[in-house]
Amino acid sequence: MTAEPDQHPVNGLDDVVHQRVRLGILTVAHQARRVEFGFLRTALGLTSGNLSQHLAVLEKAGLIHVEKGYEGKRARTWLSLTPAGNRALQDEVTQLKRLIRQIEQGSSAPKS
């Protein structure tokens, strides 16, 4: 999601992506390309139930792909970003950079 040039950068933030835990999930998945549920749970300091809820939101939005399988006899869940997930993360980073740039320039209102 990209904001119009005359809108405040915060208006371009995506609520699905911007939530702290979901932004963390997308960021770790982007860095790892494919991440295991247990690793993600530990890395983000979440409970299994909490992580599962956030993954469901991201999967419903089409931003991640969830794959269930086995590693030996142990059930595992892996996730990876979809192309839409990669775009959403990049858009969010772009909007955050705009917001930071505006704050650093000392302006709270967009320039006309």
C-alpha cells in the first residue's frame, strides 16, 4: 500500500503488516526464506497459540504460505513469504522510511 504524495506517511502503513508481531514474522521469514514454527516462536518470544493466531491472519491475507510436514517422526510447520508478502513487506519499509525522513526533517505535516 502506497500513500498519495500529499498524505501523511502513517496513512500508508498496512494494519495487517504493521502490527509488531506480524511485522516480525514477515521480517524473519524474508531473511530466512523458509522458517520453522518453533524457531519463529522462540525468536519472537511468543506462545504457540499467539503465533498461530498471527500466522492465520497473514495466511488469510495471502502474505505467507504455511507448509506442514514431518522431519523424521516429528511434525513440523514451516512458513515462507508469498510474492504478495514480499511486496507488502517492502511497501511497509518504504512507508516507514518516508515517516522517518519526515520526522528527521522536523516536519509533522506534509508539504504542499
